Amino acid sequence: MIKRTMLFGTMFIFVIVTCLSLFATVAVAGKITLNYANFPPAPTFPCVQMERWKTEVEKRTSGQVEVKTFPGGTLLGAKEMMDGVIAGQADIGNICMAYQPGRFIVTNATSLPLGIGDARSGSIALLKLYEKYKPEAFKDVVVLTMFTNAPGNIMSKQPVRNMADLKGMDLRASGDSATILKAWGANPVGMPMPATVEALQKGTVKGLFSSLEVMKDFKFAENCKYITMVDAGIYPFAVIMNKDSWDKLPADVQQVMMDLKEEQAIWTGEYMDQQIKDAVAWSKEEQGVEVITLSADEKAEWDEKITFMVDDWIEKARAKGFPAEAIIKDIKAFIQ
Ligand code: 3IO
């Protein structure tokens, strides 16, 4: 009798322990944690879109995936982002392609003066361009989404009312936006966006050339009391994932991410466009910023000065073996 009770008791415990450990194994194996690195501070649009993506992925995978976000360059900085993700230092990273102009030739063509009017249409055009050409530059990663900021405008400590005012002015910009500034007579100073905070405070630069939401998100309006509307040049971004990390994901999780790709691009573009309206209103109302609009004649002159960039790009890209004319034609078509 005692023996039988002991036998049943042992079996009972065995069954419970087996069940528990099986459950634990499933729970542990089912939980996937992904590290997502970003270079600018948390309140800025690349990080806001990152948090939105995290929320959507965690929701749509019913918590099977946990995304740990690292804003502000705490895991990888702007210039080490691409290689850091390829090396697996982060599973996911957000890159600004203009910081490595020679590396992302095809996708950086979206930053030429081709008439992108806002971040929504820019983001759609960029992603379509990527999908069509699948540039070699991304062969070592999986692209999770792409987006652009809105066209650049001049934010400065001194007013820029005409091209003469801009002559020799030290303004921060990268990639094609630096070329645009140079064509207008300014002195472009290259550095990633987060470094601009200190450069403006120290006076190393007298302003910058980028999308206007930074007036509020980086509080540049405290230093730059003038905006000159020129609406030229966007910065293309990509969210990329390490190949091994991707390959380890179950197919249904991969599907969730691919389903999000275009949606995330559009969401980010729309968020950015709205953020610019808010930032300009805030700059004017709370920070006493003056918004300068060029006359139609003056604007035509500014536009004229940068048209050469497209031909220049075509020539260089063709020499490197890219179907350059087709790429430009496609970008223009994708914008509409
Ligand atoms: C940008 C980069 C980081 C955070 C906010 C931002 N808004 C616009 C940009 C574009 C950019 O990378 C740049 O260098 O102007």
C-alpha cells in the first residue's frame, strides 16, 4: 500500500515537473529579443518611428518578439551603424544614407533636386526605388523599411534673405545637401545631425540645412532665429537588420515585419510632415523665429543653381555601371 502511494506520488511529481519544464522551454524558446540601435536622441523622428515599429511588432506577434530600443547612439553611432549591424553588434539599426554618400549611390539619388515635396511622397519614392533596384549596397542586410525627411530649409542665426546673405556662411549639412549649399555660395560643414547641437552652441556653425522639425525636436530655435524657405534636398534613411538575426526568426514573425515595411514608411513620412507644421508654429509663436520666403524670381535663381547636380550624378553613376537615367526617371515617376 505504502509502495503504491509512493509510486503514484513519484509519477505525479514527475509529470508536473515535465509539464513545467516543457512549458518553460516553450516560453523561453518562443521569446525573441531584438536590439534596435538608433543614432539621434529619443524625441527625434527616427526614434519616434522606431518606438512605433517596436509597439506594432510586439503587438502583432502577441509579445513573442520583444524589441529593445537604444536611441541616442547608446549602442551604435551614426557612422558605425551600417557595419555595426552587419557585424551583429545590434540586430537592427537605423542609418542615414547621406552620411556615407559613396556607399549608397542608388538610394542617395533621392536627395538630388528632383521635386520631392514632402516626407510622405519622399518615403514612398525611396522605398519603391529600393524595391525596384535592390541595390548591392544592401546585400549584407535585410531592409525593414525606408523613409525620408521633408525637404531642407535654412535655419540660421543671421537672416538669409538672398544669395548674397548666404555667401561664405558656415552651415551644417551632409551629402547632397552639402553640395546644394555650396552651389548657393555657403560653406557647408559636414557632421551627423546629433553633433550639430554642440556645433551651434559653440558657434562652429552659424546654422544648418535640413528639415524644420529639428527646430523643435533639437531645440535649434533657441539658437537659430531665422528660417529661409528653400525646400530643397531630403535625407534618405533605412532601417536594416542583421542577416543572421533575420534568418533565425520564425516565418510568421518575418511576415509581420514585411507587412509593416511600406506601412511604416508612410507612417513615418506622415508623422514627419505633421511634426514640421507643429515645429514651425512653435518656432514662430514661442521662440520668435522669423520665416523668410524668397520672391519667385529669387527662388527660380536658387533652383537654377542646383540643376547641374542631376547631370553630375548621372555621369558619375553611369561610369560606375548603374542605369543612371532610368533611376532618375523612376524617382520622378515614383514621387507622383
Ligand atoms: C535628422 C537626423 C536625425 C534626427 C532628426 C533628423 N531630422 C532630419 C535629419 C536628417 C539628417 O540626417 C541630417 O543630417 O540633416
